[in-house]
Amino acid sequence: MKIKDVVEKQLGRLPPGVLSGAFKVAKKIPWVRDRLEREYATMLASMETSLRPYRGEFESFGRLPAEGKERAEVLEMMKAMCSREESRWREGYVSGAVYHGDRDHIDFLNQVYALYSQANPLHSDLWPSATKYEAEIVAMTAAMLGGGPAAGGDDEEEVCGAVSSGGTESILLAMKTYRDRARAERGIRHPELVVPTTAHAAFDKAARYFNIDLIKVPVGADCKADVAAMSQAISRNTIALVGSAVSFPHGAIDPIEALSELARGQGIGMHVDACLGGFVLPWAERLGYKVPPFDFRLPGVTSMSADTHKYGYAAKGTSVVLYRGQALRRFQYYTTTEWPGGMYFSPTFAGSRPGALSAAAWAAMVSIGERGYLAATRAILETAATIREGIAAIPGLQVLGDPLWVIAFASDELDIYRVMEHMSHGGWNLNGLHKPACVHLCVTLRHTKEGVAERFLADLAAAVDHVRADPSESSGMAPVYGMAATIPVRGVVSDVLERYMDLLYKV
Ligand SMILES: Cc1ncc(COP(=O)(O)O)c(C=O)c1O
């Protein structure tokens, strides 16, 4: 009997809270634990092969080689693996992941990286140029997101921020900031954060890391935050509200203006997660697309996250977190004055940081400029409109919400995960989502190249036909998604994910 059947049969009729409690208790029984581990191992066995395609072909290193290898040999081995991985994203088969990817742009960023590979912004005395780049990345991003000079010339309101390692770190930093401010200024010991269910997993992570209670509020049928329900969820302990512009799953822009007013009225923080949309929406607005207000022009918006390493077209590893006013940003900082190692301070979570990545992000921004971002956004939104209309025209598929370029689609006739699985046989790497079951394509500059959108739509139509012809065929990740979506004991899914991560570190 499969694990899903075992668990469903034994525990499936209980409500979820009881289920997770029962699961935790059941796992303490040795035979249950052993049985589960065996089931997990079977499930993950096939994944190990796909995770380690180079095993047996390229040398593995479980320990340092006694003698260092020749540099040429090392490079040759790495180039061989790298080139095999390149064609998929370069030819536009991947959702999101690589947002620019043109050869000349990458070569330029690589030159900058090579110049600064030793730089560390922690030592601003040694690399003042890296510090300058970070200050200017923050200033340029703030100005792009309605930060400009503060209304009424009020310096305390001026938008400021920091460069972090990615969207997740920007979000973690902002949530820690709100927690610490609420503790210092309002004496809140049991902080709560109110988020729409579609907010990125990074908010859940922040809540767990920083002991914040996450209040998840279901979104409406339009995939957008339900303002009235979020208002109901606010309590004396609420430190902030969250909205996305745009959301990861469905590319929806939450009603930020209403959330901003709600937060302002309650005297709490309002974070706009613009990790995905921050470098697209301002340009979309200028191009005349219908973009509701979503940034610091709204007085209740107190912080934002915007990723330079997505549509900012920087190398992977940078993002910007912004705050309304330096007083708020100071709750993010870390300082210690008593350490024998000297006076120590760091603005973000890391100590030493890769100055080369900040240098490359700065170089990307100043070399692309407003005109370049406008052109890139125009190309992406036009391609996305073609793709969206094409998906909607395929019988059996429905586009969720009203997306601009992150296009989620579902089916009320077919198993959408099987459609995704069939697409993967053709080389496509799409994102499987659940609650509701759907799949999305996050359109990037890679999809704007000639013929890519047409190829995607033709392959998708063929995949739908294939699944319709044989709805029972199931292979690869489809059953895993299916199981993950339906299994009542979420602890089982969590266990499998943990064991999957163990595999990532297996040599
Ligand atoms: C809306 C949104 N927020 C946050 C993140 C997290 O960003 P990162 O993967 O850079 O940590 C993502 C990533 O896709 C995102 O789409």
C-alpha cells in the first residue's frame, strides 16, 4: 500500500489540526517511523537520479583532492556541465529563472564581476566604490518606486533602504524590522503579521524565524487580497499588513491602495512585496498599461522589496529592501559594541558580502537605464499578451485572474499537472502551483525571442490533446504534485521535502 493510502486510510477523516498533531505523535512510534522512512526513500529514489545526472561521468569530490587539479582541467569539466545546462534557459524553455540572458549583457556583467570579485562592502574603507554602488542601487530603486524627494521635504519620510542577497532576505529583513519596532515602540511581545494566502513563502519563513504569528487570509476569486477580510484579521498585536505587486503564483496586483489606507488608519506597517513586479510595473505604467498605484506614492506604504536579480537584470544574488524613513530602517541594523573583535555592525543578515554582485547590479541598472527598462517591459508585456490569449483559446484551459506577465492557468477538465508533465517531456520547465491546482509561466526576455511564444502555445495545445486522449497516463512529477495537493497530512509532504533537501547535499 502506498504512503498516501496508508495515511489517508488511517487519518484521512480527521480535521487538519488534529491530523498534524496525530501525525507528530504517530511518528514517535518506531514502526510507523520506519515504515514512513521506507516509503519516503522509495518515493525519492527516482529523484536522486535526476538530481545527479553527472554521476559516473564527471569526478565527484567527497573530500579535498590530495593534489590540486590543473586549472585547465577544472575549467574544462565545469564548462562541459555548464554548457549542457544552458540551452534550456537560453532558448526560452524555462519559466522565470533567467530574466535577461542575452550573451552581450551576461558578458558585460561578467567583466564587472571579474573586476570586483575580491570586494566586500563590509570593509567600506577598502572598497568605497562598492559602498557607493549600493547606496546608488537603493536610491535608483527608491526613485523608481515613488520614493523621490519626500512630500513636503520631510527627511524623516524619505525612502531609504539596503541591498540584500535576494527577495527572501529583503522580506526577512523587513519583517524583523517590524517585529523589533513593534516591541520597542508598542511593547508587543506576540507579534502578528496579516498576509494574503498568495504572499510569498518568504513571509512564512520570516514568521518562523522571528517568532511572528502569521495570519493567512484567503484571497478572492480574482486571486487578489481580500481587504475586508484582512481588516477583520487585524488585532492589537498586528505589526504589519502585506500585499504583493505582483504575486508569485498568479501575477496578481493586490489592492495596495486600500491596504495602505487600512494600515495607515491602524498605525501599522504596510509592506509591498514587489520582488517580482518592482522593475516591471513602473515601466508598464509609463507604457500606458492599467497599473493601480502600488508604491511609496501611497502614504500608508512603509516598506517594499524589489529584486534587482529578477527584472532588474542583474546577476543572481541581489535585491533591494526599502523603508519610509531612516528611523524604521534602523530597526533592521545590527550593532555590537562589546565584542573583543572590535566595534561591529552590519546592515543586513550577512557579515561579509559579495561586492562583485552589488557592482554588477549597479552596472546593469546604469547601463540599461530608463529607456532600456521601458523597451524590455514593452517586449515582455506584448509577448505575455500573446501567450495569455493563446492559453485562453485552448479548449479546456482557463487563465486565472487578470495577469500581465505571470500567467497561471488551470483546467476544470484535465489534470493540469499531467499537462505540465507532458510539457516537461518537450523540454519546458514550468511552475506547478496548488490551492487551486494550476501551472504558471513567468514571461521573461527569453520568451520575447522569435518563435518562442508560438512554440510554447503549440506545445501546450499538443500536451492538452495528449492528456485528453489518455487521462490516466501519469509519470514524473505529476503524481508527486497530485499527491502533495491532496494528501491530508501536511507533515508527510513536509517530511518528503526535507528528505529531498537532504538529497541536494548527497555527493
Ligand atoms: C513575489 C515574490 N516575492 C519574493 C520572492 C523571493 O525571491 P528570492 O527567490 O529572490 O528569494 C519571489 C521569488 O520568485 C517572488 O516572486
